[in-house]
Amino acid sequence: MGPLESQRVVIEGLPVVRMCEAQVVDKIFGDLSAGRGGWIVTANLDFMQRASEDPGARDLYSGADLIVADGAPLLWAARLMGCPLPERVAGSDLVWVLAERAALENRSLYLLGGDGEDASAAAEELRRRFPRLKIAGVSSPWLSLPPTAAELAAVCEEVVAAQPDLVYAGFGSPKQELVIEALRSDLPSAWLMGCGISLGFVAGTVPRAPRWMQKSGVEWVHRMWTEPRRLGPRYMRNIPYAIRLLWNARSRES
């Protein structure tokens, strides 16, 4: 068992790594320096519910090199299981932290997906915040769910031609993971991350919850308040699942 495997806790069949944000960033950039790429999944409650109900989704997520806990319920479940995680590692924070480190290390970033002009606006904001950051490319193609072979081929051709060190894919799950799965074999030296709505956060088109809500585990309340029609039904499905998740974690620990 390697060092990473020994630091994982299995939640709903997914091996979640027991690392803080700084360790995750060091891992990614250490691998980049060694010429190794990888794939990080920032799993929240919605990911966990999908993985628990759909074996195909669970297999898809399990193909990632790192799965981190992007959600307070995952931290609570791990604690109940007697394997506490050090902190939440949110994709909406990693998009900033990885870009900052990439600027410091002369690395390049490709922004893929997002709604409307979010990817382009996010690229401009990241350049403004980190002037040394190299933006390898920006594209926001429309993709089916699941994406067709032709759609994936077109995306892969464009992104691979740019040869980025990092790729953010913001299509929502599981579409973004299907795109990453198609990309990774042709970008063996790059790290790829599905970032969901985070390009909208960076662009400023989607408001993020206040910091106190993020830290207290109720950021989802803010998201549902700002997008009730789209997110209300999802969170109403997530709440009963969260109760089952915590009950199962408590039963497993005892």
C-alpha cells in the first residue's frame, strides 16, 4: 500500500484522500515537476449520492487519482467512521489556489466549459489577479449528456493541441468527468479537475456564499436561495440521502 492509499477513507465506495488543501496542491505540483499528470475529483454530497445509486458513476469517479471531500457532510461521515478528514477541500477554492501556484511556477492553464462567456471572463479575472499566469486556451463547447464521440474528439483535439499543465473542466457532473476521462490519455503530463460552477464564481456571474457559510457547512443554503428553480429539487433529494449517509457512517464506526 502506497502513501496515498494509506491516507484514504472509503465513503460510499469512493476512496477519499485524507489530505488538506495545501497537501493536495503540493502533490499536484510535485507531480507536474516530475512529468506526471493526474485527475482530481472534488466530491460533494451530490457526487456521493450519484455514486451510491449508479455503479457507472461510481466507477467513473473511482478512476480519478485523487478524490477530495468538497462538502461538510463528507467530513461529518468520516468523523463518525473514526477516520476524520483534516478539512474540506473545495473545488471553488482550488480554482484560485492552483492558478496562483501555476503563475508562480510558470505553468499553463486551460479553461474548458462554463456557461456563456464565463470561461473567457474567468480567464481575464485570473490574469488580472495573477499576471504571470499562462492561459493556454479557453473554450466553451456545447456537449450532449453523455457527450457523443464526435463532440469528445473535437474537444480533445483543441485542448491537447494547447498542451496545458492544468485543465479546469466546468460542465457539471458527470459530463465534466466524461470529458476528463476522454482527455487524460492524451495529456499524461497534465492535471485535470472538474470544477462545476466555479468558472462562474471566478467570472463573477454567480455569487458565492459568505465565508462563514462556507466554513460552517451551509453554503448549499446560499446556492439554493440564489438558484431555487435549478438547485431546489437537487438539494431536496440530497437531504434524505445525507441523513442515510451519516446513519450508515455511524453504524459502520460502531
